[in-house]
Amino acid sequence: MRYHHSTSRNFATALLALLFVHSIASPPASYGETESATAAEMKNVSDLKSVDASAGDTPGTADDAIRVKPSQPFQNSSQTRRPKIGLALGGGGIRGAAHIGVLRVLEKEGIKVDCIAGTSIGAIVGGLYSAGLSLDEIEKMVAKKSLKKAYYTVPLWFRVALVPIFMIPHLIGQDYDGLYKGNKFAKFINNSVSENQQSIENLNIPFCAIAASLTDRDAHALKKGNLGRALQASSAIPILRRPVELNDDVFIDGGIINNLPIDECRSMGADIVIAVSLNVEDDPNESIPDKNFKQFKKLGSIGNRVINMILCHVDKDQIRSADVLISPRVSEIKFLSVKEKDAYKAIAAGETAAKDALADIRQKIRAGQKAIETQADGAKQSAKTYSLPAID
């Protein structure tokens, strides 16, 4: 019995040895294919680690370690990327034509804008630009009054004359306050861009429009949905235009809370934020020269002054966080002007202010690039201290 057990054990051992030798001498037919697939996986994982490294080095899983070549260092995408530039475009009525001039200078200088956040007219210009319209096309819309006709569907004086008639629905609580609904304006915006670009998510440049909620009394960044409706909400000046129902909320012009959306640019990934304020020149505390109170007897002058005061205070609270501030000289232009010459004057002022800011912009870009390179060097040094074991 003992002899039989020993013989069986020897026989089993010999059989296992034979199978082992056979497996070495005759590898599976799919071995070459598996090796190629594994190499491809190694490259994919290496690429994935490169993307992840831009947000900070994170040790891989055990499965990752098996696929990465031991001799291949971790790559960091920040080694080659440039600083991302965000553009915050403030509100200010027709003065916002200055944004066209600013964008034109940036284009000519080859300064690429990576994201745009805008309020009111800043949202209109920024949204159209993000949708792929050329600056010449946007200039024509603003200066040649097609945009104005969409915003004021009938002359303002005529709409005011009809106020008693429009008050009837309000008496029974059936409508919002406002001289214009704004629906034709939204349709005009949508018809001005391609069907695909009518969705904010599909814009060529990441974009958001700022609007103020009547329900929670806070500013909201509209980053999704219909472009025309978002711009309608962002530019719904109280009393002049009716609030806009959107996303289970009711919105008005965002300028009363956040007229210069710098933080929103940063939330979209901007390393450098260039802010364009249309109201820095206006000092609400400045006394009227020579006590010239007669200017306030002109039609619309008090409303213009009040808007000046509000937006100036709002902008001053926000410009401190901008990396570069561009302040076109447009204080002499009335917010609700419909004059073509005022639009061109604002465009020229935007170009002049942007040219004056170029040295500051370039300096910030160089500093940002240096910071990125320094971060990349640090990541490379960290990678050297982290080695993966070779796989037998």
C-alpha cells in the first residue's frame, strides 16, 4: 500500500513537470495578439495618467501599475499647456459695444480667449462671439440697429404711450411688469446663429450668462440651455423688459447683483481673467460740476444717473479680483442710447483701452506660463521618486 502511494505521487509529479515544459515550449497561439493589446493598454493608461496629472499627481491603482512600463515616467499635461484666459464682460447698455473693440484687439494680437462670462450687453456680445459670429457681424448687428430693433420691438415712446392699455392684465395679476416681453429678442438671437449653436453647451467657446433670480435674490450663471432665452434673461432690465421664466425660476438683468462675472470665469477654468468694466470711470460720489442741476431735467437723465450709481458700486466690489482690468472711456454715452455714432464711439473706446492694457496682459501671461512650468518641474521631480517595480 505504501509502495502504491509513492508510485502514484511520483507519477503525478512527472505529469505536472511534463505539462509545465509543454506550456513553455508551446505558448498559446494568441500570445502575440495579447502582447500587442497589452502594449496598447499601456499606452492608453500612460495617456490617462498624463491627463490626471494636470489636476495633481495621484498614485495609480495596482491594476495601473501592471500596465505602465517601469521605465516610463509619469507625464504632466501642464508641461505644454498655456495659461487659460477668461474674459468677464460687464453690463452697461449700448456702452457694451466697447466689448467688440476689446475682442478685436485680442484677436489681432493672437491672444486666445478660452472662456467668456457676461452680464446683460456683455452676455449678448460674448454669447454671439462664442457662437462663432465674427466681430464684423456683431458690430453690424449692434451699430446698424438690427439688435436694437429686436430689443425694442416698437419705439420706446410709443410703448410708454400704451402703458394704460398694458396695465389691464396687471390689474388682475396676469402678467409681469415691463414694457417689452423680450420673446422676439430671444428669437432674433437664435436665428442669428446656427441651430447647433443655439444650445449653450455646444458653443465654440465655453460661456455663461449672468441673470438675477427674483426668487432667491441671487445671481445665477446660465451655462446650459437655449442661448436666446439665456441672453433674454441676462438683459431683462427691470421695468423696461419683463422677467423671464427659465429653469423653474424667474430672472431679470444680472447687473444689479453681479455686473462683472470674474468668479464665474475662474469656475470655468481660467488661470487669468481679463475684466472689461464699462462703469469704472463713473464716480457716484463725485459732485456735479458747477452745480449744473439742469441736466437732470432732461428726459431720461435721472434714470441714466441712477443706473450709473448702481453699476459703479457693483463693479467696484468685483474688479479687485481681476488679473487685468480694461476700462473703456464710455461714461459720456447714455446707457439706452440708440444712436449709431454712440455705438461706434464705444467700439473705438474699447479698442483704445485694450491696446493700453496689452503690456499688462502679456506680463500676466508670461507670469502664468512660468507658474505652470514651475508646477510641471515639481511634478517631474516628484515622479522621479516614485518608481514602479519591473514585472518578470
